[in-house]
Amino acid sequence: AAVGLTTARTASRPAPERADCAQLVRPLRRRLKLKTLGVSPMDGNSHECTLIYLHGFCGNAKGYLDGACDWSYPWRLGFDYAPGLRVVLPVAPRLRQPWGEVRRAWYTYPSKGVNSIGDPSTLAASRDGIRQLLQQEIKRLGGAAHRCFLGGLSQGCTVALDIYLREGPALGLGGFVGSVGFVPCDHLGFLGADKALCRLASDPVQARRPLWLQCATDDQEDVPWELVRWSL
């Protein structure tokens, strides 16, 4: 597959969201209907493509729409604005981690400081929820799956890539863009990822579509560079 790898210095992790005591954390059902935020094309531009972008561990989709943030995003008017882009920002469920904290996450970890899968059912639910969103957005694009893209940040990057490896060839997705994640594999609990990667790489169409992964070489804590480099 055509893979682009860029490196950057580590950005600070967003402040963990405080657990809401009124919201009980229940075991996830396999069929997970995700809450989403989104931005459709502005200034009269027609809808040409869609990016579904997953936030990181402890994050929230709201941060990508914060008007006080001076970061440049392609869905915000300005120099980097991409006319015709619709962005869909799913919100991860609150999950109780093994050490007791309740955080928004796409899967649970086995322990603190370990990036592999803890409870496989939490990943399965996220896979299913994002698959539903992909199908909805492809329908909105009139079936033009090659104009639907997937991406994410940190934990959201790795989960999005795990799903892209599976659904890219199956649905005919247009590409992937992610930051501060690693390539998922069976060894780390992303069961089926190894075969999915082989299928994508051997697909004559999908293997030529863009797959960009931006990593922080000085990250020794959140998603360590050694883990990223090992996964490539």
C-alpha cells in the first residue's frame, strides 16, 4: 500500500474529561450508535467528499469545533479550508478503565501505560459504530465511497486505521489520514488486523490510495515512537 509517514514533535494531550457521576458506565452492546458532531461545506460549496475523524483518548469531538482554538483545520474557513469537505466527528463512549478512571475512549486498555486492547468487546463496538457511520456517509455521497475518508488522532488514529484496513477494500474508501497512532496488529489485540492489512496491500485499487500516518518521534509516554516504529 502507498503509505506516507511524517514525523512531528509531540503535541500536548487534551485535559481528561471529568467523569459525570450521573452517567453510568454500562457494558457496551455490540451495536453502538455513536453521537456525532459535523460540519457541512460552507459558502455555498457543494458536498464533494467526507472525512470521518476520531478524537483521541480522553478527548472529545467538541475540541475540533472550538472557535477559540487557533489551529487550522480543513473544515474551518481560512487558508487551509477545503471547499466541498464535510467532516463527521464521532464521540467515543465513556469507558471505565481497569485502574478505575472513566474516560471517553474507543477501547479499554489492559493497564496504565499499555496501548494494547483490554476488553475486545469495546473495540468490537467501536468498529461496528464507525462502520455504520461509513455506510451513512457513503449513502449521502450517492454511493461514491472513494470520496469518503477515515482518520483520527492518537487512540482514535489507531482505531480508525484498524477499521480502514478492514473496510477500505470492502467499501472502496478513498484514503486515510491520522496522527500520533500506530499500525494495529493481532499481537496487540486488534484481532484480524494482520489479514486485513494483507488484503488491502494486495488490492490493486485500494493499495494505490493514500494512507498517511503522522507520528511524534519524541513521544515516550502517550504513543511511544518505539511502538510506532515497531508497528511499521
